[in-house]
Amino acid sequence: MRTLRVLTIDDHEMITTGYKYLLEAAEFEEFQIKVETANTFETGKQKIEDSARSFKYDLLLLDVQLTETHLEEPYSGEDLGIFARKIIPDTKIVFMSSFSDNYRINSILKNVNPDGYMVKSEVDEKSLIAMVKGVINSPPYYSQKALVAIRKKVSNDLLLDDNDKKILYHVSIGTRTKDMVDFINLSLAGIENRKRQLKVIFGVEKQNDLALVHEARNRGFL
């Protein structure tokens, strides 16, 4: 029986330990599982680099939010997924995240093209085992909330570029327009103009930002 090597990366040690315990104790017909864990972005990146040099992980389980205040830039599990795709392209990647919003999930689908996405609130022993079987034998595998986000996006006929989507996201989390220049590669005037255009596109040109957020969420952009 072959051994399936899994690396799980999450900044909460209790979660990685839980995944390790459940998967190593589970019974699979075709393989047994050996799980390694990492609880920081840097440790996870190092293990991925080691994998590229000496062996290959079969499956990565990545959290999206990896909090490390000492790093110069706010790296995330999405960044690790992009990195892993470049140096260990044959390894399956599944995101295990508390994020269930359309913006975040569809950003990951576009930038990483993962083999699965599970919203943590839907993860239990049964679904975790089903995910591993599905991803190894017939990917992709998505939990129910992830599927809802994907379907809403696919069914939407509006075409927005990355700056439009970033503006919508920052409006939705309450970022002030003048502060968006720190996150979006546009001038303040450019961002204000895009916001006006977005309100026209979504049919709320005479309403406030909350109306824009509400309509964008209804159409699957948030």
C-alpha cells in the first residue's frame, strides 16, 4: 500500500493537529496517509521548497489567512498556492478556509486553480475523508458553500477587471476611498471614477456605497 504525503498549513496549530490525527487514523483502501504540518507562511514555504528538491507532497491543505506580523508584506495561503504551483506543479492543492465570500474564492480559483476548496464550517471527519478520496481520484472537490460562490460567479454576465473587483471588495469591508490607493494601483481620482462607473453598471448610481455592496453581493461579486 502506497503512502500519501500530505502537508497542511494553517496558523492555528489545533487545526493542523486535528487534520493530522483524523487523516492518519482514517482507513483508505488504496493508500495510507502521512501528514506533516506547518503553522507559519515561512515554515510552509520552506517545506514546499524541500519537497521540490528531494521528494513530492501528494496533497497540500492550505489556509488562506496566515497571520505573521513580523513579515514585511502580508503573505497569504493564496501566495503559497501560487508558489507551489510553480515548483511542485503535480501536487494537488486544496484550500481549507473560513472565507466563503465570492471575491476571495474566485480570486483563488483564478490565481491558483486549486483541486478543491472547503469552507471550514463545513469540515468534519466524514467530509475531510471524502475530500481526500475525491481530490486524489477525481478532482476537483468543493464543499457546498464554495460551490454556491462558484455557481453565482459563473452565472454572472458582467465583466469587471481586477481593479473593479478590488474596489468592490474594499468598499464591502469599509475601507475609506482615500485609503484604497494603498491596495489598488490607481490614483485617488481614478478610484473615485471607477466607483461612479460601478454604480452605473450595477444600477445604483443615485444611491450610497451600501447599495453598491448589496447589488454586487447579489450578483456574486462579493
